[in-house]
Amino acid sequence: MTFLAELQALLGADHVLTGADTDSYTLDWRGRYRGRALAVARPDSADAVAAVVRLCGRHGVPLVPQGGNTGLCGGATPADDGKAVLLSLARMNRVRAIDTDNDTITVEAGCILQAVQQAAEQAGRLFPLSLAAEGSCTIGGNLATNAGGTQVLRYGNTRDLTLGLEVVTPDGEVWHGLRGLRKDNTGYDLRDLYIGSEGTLGIITAATLKLFPLPVARCTALLAVPDVESAVQLLGRARQGFGAALTGFELMAGNCLQAVVRLFPQQRLPFSDESARSPWFALLELSDSESEAHARERFETVLGEAIEAGLASDAAIAENITQSKALWHLRESIPLAEAELGKSIKHDVSVPISRIADFVRTTNALLQERFPGIGHVIFGHLGDGNLHYNVTRAPGQEEAALLALQPQVYGVVHDSVHAHGGSISAEHGVGQLKIDELPRYKDPIELALMRRIKKALDPAGIMNPGKVVRA
Amino acid sequence: MTFLAELQALLGADHVLTGADTDSYTLDWRGRYRGRALAVARPDSADAVAAVVRLCGRHGVPLVPQGGNTGLCGGATPADDGKAVLLSLARMNRVRAIDTDNDTITVEAGCILQAVQQAAEQAGRLFPLSLAAEGSCTIGGNLATNAGGTQVLRYGNTRDLTLGLEVVTPDGEVWHGLRGLRKDNTGYDLRDLYIGSEGTLGIITAATLKLFPLPVARCTALLAVPDVESAVQLLGRARQGFGAALTGFELMAGNCLQAVVRLFPQQRLPFSDESARSPWFALLELSDSESEAHARERFETVLGEAIEAGLASDAAIAENITQSKALWHLRESIPLAEAELGKSIKHDVSVPISRIADFVRTTNALLQERFPGIGHVIFGHLGDGNLHYNVTRAPGQEEAALLALQPQVYGVVHDSVHAHGGSISAEHGVGQLKIDELPRYKDPIELALMRRIKKALDPAGIMNPGKVVRA
């Protein structure tokens, strides 16, 4: 039998796609990476995944796992040599168990993130991972890339939300590690080694995740802030004043929200004209276990003191859930407004929170020096030190002229991130986009350790080659 | 030069101990493990540690790292063949940096945990790791064993408190990974691989740790609870009602606290005689970002509802910090009371919280069947599913007779833990105590992956041999 016939015999012909049927899998959603695949395999169980991996191992065929295909770094797109099998986890989409007394949910890798959130909510619990792609990304992809999002300040990244994993190893064996334990010190932390390894060490097929109580109320406030230094001080006060009730702290440059309300006239800033021209804004969210009134009262107390201290010039506290959502909607519309303004050069970076202000000032100046007139759209999760630092056209500059500068702009921004003790990939991962940037910034000892682990666990190099680290 | 002369040349003769000077290092603090060492090396920098590791590598001499020597599983005690160098991190005890805007502290491995807590507090911050040995254990040991303690419910284990590490690899190189970043997705999670690896993959020499706001108030309540099921329901209500303000939830069998007040008459239970005879007690702690009055009011609301629902028969809410401390002191006196009652067979186990009640009932019955009349002292961190399930003498039984049963008792309890989806080492690690128990309970695939990683990172097998996993 040929390889393809064997694959079809394993999964059934319906679940092995070839030719044009693979096209939607081998192009990433932004259309930046176009690969080719020998076939798309769609197994529906860990055992079937393991059988596919063993078959590929025998034939030396590389495997590229894929969830919702919403990644930003090409991690789920195969090379264009057409030699790999793309392994889609989409059919593994069952919620296997919810345990409300243990506050855990066990789900398969192909579950859409929103379905996990909804299953938790139906059981009266919160699964707090939340990000823009939640309607189409899968929890398997979130695990593979250790996805972040808007609730990390309080609940952590995907890693912090995970207790146990089921993984198919590069040998095609199933590691049954779906433990629902909050304390377990019986050996090496393989769970966290797999989380964030982007399918290069094995394939995560299921996970046991932490659930939390549903907050009784959520309340949001938008503040006009004079500068990044003040935003950092405001964050410190908010952490002190609200404790773990502070579940969101987003920073946005004034021009982001000003573009949103210019381009989408049904949205507005809840401020006077003067405050609406603020150079920076901060969006704060409280999740309260008492009441909406209590959350608002806490906001009034702590934000009142912050305004008195000069850390903010104005604050709008949502009066109800509709107003809270409207404030979040301003924040969430930034990427849409960006897209309206034309292509930009995007960076997903983090630096220590204490160095963010200096990072922004220094990097802006370096870019102006090299590329006079160039623009910025800067926003992000200040509570995590994570900025989306995006570079836009100078007045009158053609889109193509900007994009031609991408390698140099990357160089300036990433060198500056590195000089500020930061990371060139905060929450999106490495994929193929940054694999050759890593050696420039990563401690060579660390990179050598990564290579040793890759070689130890995947000696044949069949797991998602060309991603994260070159063997 | 001989090996010892080379070692002395590296560190200075004062910092290489031999003969009887090594005795206090090669006996664990409980006197359960007696090893021997070629020498005790006391380097004072990561570079010096690296030089010692390279020297040992050249001579094929094994290394056993040691912090405060407070472990419970013999992880820091060398074998008795006297071939290993014991590497004490005690001199590496500097606080390297505190960054209040980033809420991080960078400390060397030899820092006493209490010194880390104090340095944080002096900077107006909380470092929440807290456990019985905090006055003498080191943060390096906490990292090596992923220590737990009493605040895990809210703040997580040592792993969850760590952002970056500095590690000396088995090749004697220094990995400079002291990042203070809350989001960093640039490759494999080596940090968490080293945390909890008990010195078998390298030596952690420093760490960058998370800090938190100091709570404005802490308040404690003690509840008389009819059974474990009710305690689990009470935990659910407390999580819902208090959110992240709930920083402690301890469960104690009635006989634990009854022994404490019998043996230490200056302590008392704040209850009527009837409530003081309760079969179970729960200790809850709130950390409040508003005020003590607010914490008490929250306690009154939520615990009042719990009593109405029949989940507790009585509750005592501390009126002030002195009373809060007195309640914690009851809990902390259990191990002392245990010691007064004679030696016991101890287990540090965890199971999913939803299965704790069944685990306790089943395991008690199994033990009674096998060893009629045998006693239990059961307490632990219910919020983490972590029980210290200790087995005590039957009436009239000699201590020696009980201890002779240890292997069989271990077998019964650990088999039951395993049957309930639990872990045979929740927070103490593996060390030499449980290395040969692991293969009985661990998925063989997982154990094989651990061995591959050990071999890849420490091919010569010189790092803390005989601990965690046999190569």
C-alpha cells in the first residue's frame, strides 16, 4: 500500500483530504503563509492521532498539527515542498468532563475556545482565557502557543490555566497526563514543556483546565492618562487598591481611540473634547464577587485618588453592563481601525513593566531618526508588560514603501526590546515568522538546551519542522 | 593536582569542607537519611558554581546541591558511598534587585525564604510563598522542589511565582534566564523544566520572582464542619463568595485540634464544648484590599449562609489580628501535637477536590480492615486537594510495631491515591524517598520521557544521582 492508502485505511477516505481540498488548511487566515501538504488528516481520537504519527514515522513524513488556523506566526502552515501531512485536530472537539467541585474541565484539542468558555458558563463557572480569535481558535492551538489575551493580569496565560494534558509523542504513543491536581510534585514538568512548544515535541490532544467562580459583576472604566509613566503608576495603585479584582488593564495611545471614533462614528469617547484628545488612555476592568454597586464604589474611591495624584486627567466609570461593553468595544475596535488605515508593521513584544515608558520613548525616537515621519499605533496589555507596537506609514508614504522597510523596522524594534530586557514574542509564539530571529536574541545556552530537548524527544525531526527551533 | 586540591584552588580552602565538617550537611534534619560526601563546596557566585560543575564533570564526580537542608524526601542528601561533592548554595544569599513597578524580586538561591518575604515587605510588597520551614529553607530548595504551602489556593506553588531563572547546566555553563516578563513565548519552557527537577538537570543559582500588593487586612475564621463532603461544598461557596480574597482553606480532622488543645493548654478552641467535639474543622483566611471590617462583614455574610445550608455547625470569626494568629496557631501546632503523640507514617498526597471525601472514607476503611484499630491524623490544604494523611498507632501498639508496617501502609494509601486520580507527592517532591515508588504509579510513557530529558541534559549522570528518576 502507498502511504496515502495506508492513511486512508487508518482514518477512512472521508477524513484524508488531498489536492484542492487542502487549500484552506495550507494558507494561514491572514494570507501571509502559503504551504502545501501531501494530505490533510482528520483523526477523531488520540489513538487515531497516534496511529497517524506512527505511520508518518515509518515513512519519514513530517507532521504539521493545526487547530483553528488562526495563528499569527505561520506555526500551523506546512512548508511549500508538499512533503508534510497536515494533521487537523478539528474533529477532536468534545468536552469530556466538567467537575464543578474540583473546578476543572477536560476538553479535546479541537474545541473552539468559545465553546470551552460556554461549557464552563453553563456549569456556573468561568474559563477566563479570552482573546480576539476566540470564536474560531481552538484550545489545542491556545495550548500549543501558550496564548495570552486580555485576562492574563489576573488569571495568567494558557499555561497557568492548565493542570493536565494528553499528548501523542513523536513515537506515536499516548501520554495520559490528564490530571486534575493543583499540587503534584512527582517528576519533571512535561506539561509545561509541551505547552508553548507549537507542536514541535508532540501533539496535544486534550487538556484538563482550571475553572473559576463566575464574577457577580464586571465593571469597566476608561481613563485619560497624560503619559506612560503615569499609566504605570496607575497600574500599581490599581493593583494595590483592587487586589485580584483587577482583571484587566489595557493601555492605548490616544491616536488608536481617536481613529476608532473617527472611522466608526457610532462609537464615542465618554469624555469632554479636551480629555478625548488625551495622548494615552487606560481601560480598567474589575471583576467583583459582591455587586456592581460595590465595584463602582471601589472604582470611585481608587480612581478618585489617582486623579488627585495627577495620574489621570479624567475617568469614565461604566454605569451598567452596556456601558462596560461599549468601553471594551472601543479597545477591541483598534485592530479594525488599524486595518482601515492601511497595512502596518506589527510587533508583539513585552518588556518589564518598569521599563515600558523608556522602551516606548526610546524606540519611537530611534524609528523617527531612521524613518522620519513614520507613525505608530501602540496599544496592549500593560498589566502584562505586553505591547502591540505597530508601525504605520509616514504622511504621503505608499503602503508598499512601508512594507519594504519591514526587516529594518523589525531590527530597530526588536533590538530595542532586547536592550530593555524584553521578549520579541510575548503571546503569539515563534512559528516560522521568528525562528531565525531567535538566535539573535536568545541566550545561546538556552537555545542549545532547546535543541537538545528537541533532539531527545523527536530524534527523526518529524514534528512540525521549521518551527520554533532548527534542529 | 588532586581533585580536592583543584576544588580548593577554585573556591579557597575555607570554602571546601571535608571529614567531620561535612557531617551537618550529609544528615537530613529529621535524621532519616545519612550520606557521605567527598567534600562540601560552598561557592558564592554562579560562575563559581559553574567552575565546580566543570571540575566535577572532568573527574566524573557527582554533585548534590543543597539549600537549607529542610527537605522531607532526602533530595539533598548524598549517597553513602562518599563519592559526591555536596554543593551548598548557602553563600549565594543576596537579594540582587527589587523592582516595585514590575512587581519582581531577584534573589540568589541561598536566600532564606523568610528573608525573601521580609525584603518584599520592606518594599511594600508581598512574596506569598509560606510554609513551615520558612525560617530555614532556601528559595533555591523551594524552586528545586516546587514547594507549596498554605497560600497555594490563591497564589499557586513556587512554579507559579517564578518568572525567570539563572541555572548552571550539567556542562558547567550559566544560562542567564533571569527575565522579569509576564508574557514570553519564545521557545520551550526551560524554566518550568528546572523548577521541581530537584537538582537533577542543573543547579538553580538565582530567580526572578513575582511580588504582589500587601493585603490591607487579613482575617481568619474557624468552622466546625460535620464531614468532608460539607467542607468541599463550603470551599465552593467560599470561592464563589470571596473570589481571590480567599487566600487559605485548611481542613483538619477533629482529633488534630482536640490533641492540640489537650497537649498545649494555653491554646483553646473558640467554641462551645459540643462544637469543639466536631469531627472536622475548616480554617479560612481572607486577604482584603479594603479593610478588616470589610473582610469580617464578608465572612459574616458568606459563612452565615453556609451555616444555614448546614455546611458548618459553628463558626468563629477573628475579631482582630491577634485572634487571627491564634486560629492559625492552632493549625500550625498540629505537627507538634503529632510529634508529642509519637511517630506516625506520613503521606503527602493530593487528589481532585471532588474525590477527597471518597478518598478519605475509602482509605480509612481499607486501613482499618488491614490494621484494625489503627489511627489517623488527617489535615491539609483542602483548596489544593492536598492532604497530609498520617497514620498513627492503634491503642496499645508500640511505635516500632507501627513503623514496621510502613511499607504496607504506604502501599495501601498510595494505591488508594492512585485509584482516586491523585499524586503520591503533592508538595514535598520525590527525592530518594519515592524514586522507586514512581514507576508503580506513573504512566510509563511519562517516565520514559523524563529519562530521555535527563539523558539529554545530563548525559554523564553527575547531577544529583539517585533522585527523582533513575537514568
